[in-house]
Amino acid sequence: SKSQQKSEAKSRTHRLAMPSPSLRLAVVGAGAAGLVAARELRREGHSPVVFERAASVGGTWLYDAAPATSDPLAAGAAHSSLYASLRTNLPREVMGFLDFPFASSAAEAGGGGDTRRFPGHDEVLRYLEEFARRFDLYGLVRFGTEVVRVRRDGGGGGGRWAVTSRKIGEKGRREEEEEVYDAIVVCNGHYTEPRVAHIPGVEAWPGKQMHSHNYRVPEPFHDQVVIIIGASASAVDISRDLAGVAKEVHVADRSAPACTCKRQPGYDNMWLHSMIDHAQEDGCVVFQDGSSIKADVIMHCTGYLYDFPFLEDDSAITVDDNCVDPLYKHVFPPEVAPHLSFIGLPWKVIPFPLFELQSKWVAGVLSGRVKLPSREEMMEDVKAFHSKMEARGWPKRYAHNFSDCQFEYDDWLAEQCGHPPIEQWRKLMYAANSENKAARPESYRDEWDDDHLVAEAAEDFKKYL
Ligand code: FAD
């Protein structure tokens, strides 16, 4: 009956709000998100077990120099999509966790670090390793262990989960083990599964296609004609990397007007085009303005797809047009909250501080210290979010794009957890970096005008260092 349903809903809400004893939790992944989630969960009194497929912490920042893949358009065995020349696109002061500054003084103290404000990828890995050491997280991680299946245990209210994991043995021996956990925190990253552009006629085109996931160094492209699809950070970096060795680099940007065909300032071998119209059997690639180029390679710098291959159908979420749904505030599927959560889905953000605040929220909710609304209210919130997207004319795949709301979201999370909002200097520095990047696309990593904010950050960091 309706009244029975109402009272069941009420009791479910009540259960969400009850303080829980220490929970046995499974965290999937030991990248930046998994590490900070483990720290926050333990701080809250829980017992997290972190499953990590790789042999070390760092996730994306564990550079893989020789990705093993038979298909250059696919993920293959490599998790990380980093290329050798990669330097951060955020200043280090902005990028680090809130209470563990990513400060160059730490690199200096450790000796031999990369003290640049926008350091190379090795420095980020060192920072994450230092984070794991400082907060004693290594002991929580089961390395070389892949989560292959997560399903609800016993059905019902979504309370417990059976996790099947597989130890990747030294000689390729694989053993599966099933254990039951009170909750799952998914931190598996979303920059591994390539999204590939559809190009009419490409099946008959004789050149080589690859995705930026598998790009590492420019040398193999010596004297070749390369077409890059995309306008993201990777497309910008890789096109410049390639321009030094390739014969010609042609960037196809779908947001450029159809008539675009212009040489890039500062380069005599790089052009910007509108999107590709089609590819031909004779090796030519034709752009929307009708111009064509005989190319050797098409490099898809077209982003990545959310992928949770270990979640069974009972996980209460689906991924449709790269939108993970339904999720309350991009973290909890209402039907099984708080027993399943996702850290790190938003993009166009400063990732580490956002992971930290999401983790604090999840940890607080799981202990009952922080309250969630009822399932019905969470679903209403999700529906309202989708209606707002529709009203703006945004496609579903922009659901986790936070370009214009990340600080509002961060501060909302902080408020839920009783944490101070994001520092004003960090917000201003993020904006200053975006402007500087637009004004000095070639040199923003080495020239800037916000030293006053760097000084403010350094002052602020004194309380942590
Ligand atoms: P990941 O780092 O991807 O970690 C996920 C972990 O989960 C991995 O270790 C993986 O092995 C593990 N895993 C996955 N599936 C399983 C499974 N089934 N079982 C066990 N383990 C599993 N961010 C910045 O702040 N600044 C930058 O300058 C910047 N540049 C970037 C450049 C590139 C090219 C890319 C791809 C990303 C960049 N980012 C940058 C974003 C970056 O992804 C985040 O900073 C952050 O590393 C993401 O952390 P994560 O923990 O969410 O995911």
C-alpha cells in the first residue's frame, strides 16, 4: 500500500542518517582519487581496502613508456595516457591537495625534484608517492590486484557488495577471490578508454589511425603528415610536440568554422582546419571546406569514455552518451546510496582538491556524521539537474563538465563536511592561469603575471609544511 511504501521509504532515510560503526570498504584504484579517499575513510574510522591493478600508486601519473597494444585506437594494457613531454597544465599551487601543498620547496628538500611551477609528470608522481607515505597509505593497498566484478550481495536495500578480485601473479598466474564489503568507492579514473571520432570513408583509407592514449614521443612521426583531431589540452600539446619532427601537422577542430584553413602563428608546418568531412581510398583526407591533405596518420585526441567494466547490472547506474546516471551530486546512485559512490567523475576541474572534498563527504556520510536526503529527494535533484541541462541545450555527454561551476560545487561539498571553502587565492589563480593560457598558449607554463598569488599561496602553505 501507499502508506507502507511511505513508511519503508522513511525507514530507509532513517537508516542513511544513523551513525554507522567502522565499515569495511573497498576502494577501486590507487590514483590520486583512491589515495585521498582511503585517507579520508580511515580518518573517519573506517577500514578501507584499496584494490590497485598496477604495482604502485599514482594511476594516470605512472608513465608507461611502452604501451602494449595491438590496436593503436584502443586502450590495450596501458592505464596511463601520459606522453613523455607532458608538463602539468595547472600551476602546482592550485593543483595539490588542500592540506598537503604541492610546493616546490618539497621538491627542493627531497633533492633532485622538478621545481618548475608547471612541472613534468614525474614530479606529480613523486608528490602522490609522498602523499601516500606521509599518510601511511601503502599498507592499505593491495597492489597487482584487479577488481573484476562488483555485485550486490543478498539483494535488498543495497547494503553489502560482493567484490571479486584477481591477483595478477608474477608469472601471469591469475587467481580470483570473492569478499563481501559494506560499501564500494569507485576511483578507477576516466582517461583510459579512448573515444574515437567517426570519419566517413576511413575504413578504406590506407593510413594509420591512433588515439592520443597511445602517443608517447614524436620521433616515430619523423617526416610524416599527421592530422590531429581535437582541441583539448592533449591535442594542443601533441600537435606542438609533433611539429618539431613531422613534415606537416594539420589540426582538425570541430568547433572551428567550416571555412577554416590557416597556418598557425609561429609554425611553418602546422595548420588549423575545420572538422574532417571524409577520408578517401587514395590517402586523402577532406576537410569541411573542401580542401584535402594526403596524410600518413590520423591522431584522435578526442577524449575518453567512462567505463566501469567490473560493475554488474545491479549497480543502479548506466552510462549513456558518456553520462553516468543517476548520480546525486555526481557521487551517489540514489538507489544504493551510500553503499556505492564515485570519486572523480567531473571534468574541466582542478582534480585533486575536488577528489579530496568528495572523499570527505563520502566518508562523513558513511559514518552517519553527514546526512543525505531521502532517496526520493536525491532522485528529484538528479531530475532537476537533467532538466537544467536540457533547458541549456547541453547534450548528455556534458553532464560531468564543470567548466562553469566547479568552485560552487567544491564549496557545497565543503559545507556539507564542515570544511572551509576553497581558498580565494586558489580560485583567483585558476582564473589567472586560464587567462594566461589563452593569451600565451605557447609559453604560459614559463611566463605569468600572478606572482602576488603565488606569494599568498606560499604564506598559506606555511601552516602545512
Ligand atoms: P587515475 O589516476 O586514472 O587512477 C585510477 C587507478 O585505478 C589506476 O591506478 C588504475 O590502475 C586503477 N584501476 C582501474 N580499474 C581498476 C580495477 N578494475 N581494479 C583495480 N584497479 C583499477 N590533472 C591535473 O590536476 N593537472 C594536470 O596537469 C593534468 N594533466 C593531465 C594530462 C593527461 C594527458 C591526462 C590523461 C590527465 C591529466 N590530468 C591532470 C587529470 C588526471 O587524470 C587527474 O589529475 C588524476 O590523476 C585522476 O586520478 P584518478 O585517481 O581519478 O584516476
